[in-house]
Amino acid sequence: MGGTDKLAVEIAGRPLLAWTLDALAASPVVDRMIVVTSEERRAALAGASWLPDRVVDVVAGGARRQESVRAGFLAFDRNGAPDDMGVVLVHDAARPLVDPGLVDAVAEATVRYGAAIPILPVAETLKRIDGEVVGGTVERTGLGAAQTPQGARRDVFREAWRRFPADGPETFTDEAALLEACSIAVHVVPGDPANIKVTLPADLHHAALALGVATSGPSATRTGIGHDSHPFGPGSPLRLGGVEIEGAPRLVGHSDGDAALHAVCDALLGATGLGDLGRLFQSDARTPAGVDSALLVAEVRRRIEAAGWRAASLDITIIAARPRLARHLDPMRDAIAELLGLDRSAVNVKASTGNLDGSDGAGRTVSALAVATVEARR
């Protein structure tokens, strides 16, 4: 962050830390909170007007994460924590987009199993780097990225620190690593792609967009254009705009050939700066042959929403000399609106015969053009 204290950087006039604490306080399972900070910042934070009522203390931490967590844990003792079977959650202050549902899920799993953390499966191919060259591919099956909050019952934490004191020589990168060292089982709950950790300057803008409070920089609405074309081939039925059209031949493609949905995907990806459909779903063994394009739309929707955006409106033009599409346009509109969680009035689907021009006009291909508007999620 270029030497900037990211927790003090303001989003819509409030420091990043304030947004994180508000997100945690929105969970009904959170009874009280301790803020752990540096000794230099403790007094200023303790007097901040934006601290939620559930913050009962602000304490100084240590040189390492484990020492800071221990300091916060002991503060609960001083502030009347009810019993050793209660749950303690540890959350990164730089994760302001944590959903209350994720907090609830981790707390519930901790009550049941003794310890729990949220994990995101690793989607990208991982490479081991030897100097400046690739040393090999790492098998990603069974791998996951840890998030917070991470939870453990109070008695579990006490036992772990009895074996490995927080100020001892061993260093643990998170709470799960400490418990693993003690052979204490840590239960896994599904993580949330939107629960990002603000690390780079660009992450601050991402967080602001996701919070729906962006007040400067790029617009909170964007527009993208998508285009796709497929030739007719053998077999039937035709899949177009998310509906099946009986009696018409299907379109040739690695997927089901739905040119309209592909154009929608590219328009959404273009509006949000997330590349294009071909890079996301390559036409090889990594993408199942004949895949339903509705699944591609669902994945694109997940990705743009994880990046802090959501679809606002769509205008789609399908160019095809055959078949006649007039009676299918409303069902297409409804299908696309449902896939993207939009009201039908926000989606428009129209058709043109191509006026006998080119492959579309000659009836050899079908093409589609989509214009998508996205807005920052609130």
C-alpha cells in the first residue's frame, strides 16, 4: 500500500476499519468485539465515534499475529466472557466485505466441531517457480485458500496456547495453523469470493464499489458490448437466448452454440474489465463439450458480482434469416432476466433477418450483439 495504513484509508468518509467492524456487528451471533491494534493507535481508536456498541475494548497487540490474537483473547477474560465453551472468532480488519451469513456459518460450525474456518477452492492452475522459470505444476485437488473469520471455542484456544505459547519461538500464519500443530481438527465451511482482503491500492476501489459507496474514480455504472456468431450444423433443437426452439437445427460450437447468451456474457465481462468468454471457458477439454450456455452465464454472473458489480440492463439483437424468432423473443427475455436476477423490464431482446446480407442474411449463421450496463453492488 505504499506505506499507507490501509485500515485508516477512508471510503466515503469512513475508515476501512469502520466498515469491517460494522460488517461483523451486522451478524446476530456476535455478542461483543475486541479491536487489537498497535500501542501507538490504541488511544485514538478507543475514542473513535464510529466504533460499534459491541466493541467493548481496544487493546495493544504484539509483534506477531498470534501475540495480537492472544492479547484480544485475554481482553475477553477481563470483559466478562461467559464461559470456556463460548466461541471466539478472529477476523482480518482488512476484510470489510465479510457477509453476516459467513460469520454465522463459521460460528455455528465452531460450536459443533470446536474449530472452523472458511475456505475457497483454488480455481487457478498453480505453478511452482524456480528462480525465473516454471519449475512444475502443483496439483490443486484438495487445496483451498483460507479466509476469516476463523473460529475456535475458548477452551480449544487455551489448550493450543498451553502447548504452543503465543510468545514462543514458533510462528503461525493463522489460527488454523496453530490448531493444526496441536493435531486439533479444524472444520471447513465454504468461503465467499466477495470476502476479499484489501492488500493493494486497487482493492480499495473494489471494496468501495462492493459497498456501493464509490464517490470518486471510475463511474459506478459501466457499459460493455458483446458479439458472437455460430453456423448452423447437424442435430437439433436450436438453443438460442436460453430457450429451445424445436424444428430448427442447432448451432455448431464447443458449447450448445447459444450465440445470444455468449454475447451477453462477453458484454458483462467487457463492462467489468474481466476479459472475455473465450479466456474464461476455453474450447478444449477444460470445458465440457456441449455445455449448457446457461451455466456459462451463471459463472459470469458469479464473477462480476464477486468483483463488486451486478447487471443492471441488457439490450440484445439477434440476426438470423431463419428460423422466425418473433414468438420466441419474450421467452428469451424472461430466461435471460431470470439467469441474471433482473426484472424483465431491464432486458430487451429483438431480432433482425439480416436483410439477405452476409452469412446471417443467407441463413447459414446466427449472430447476436449485446449491450450490457452494470452498476456497483450496494
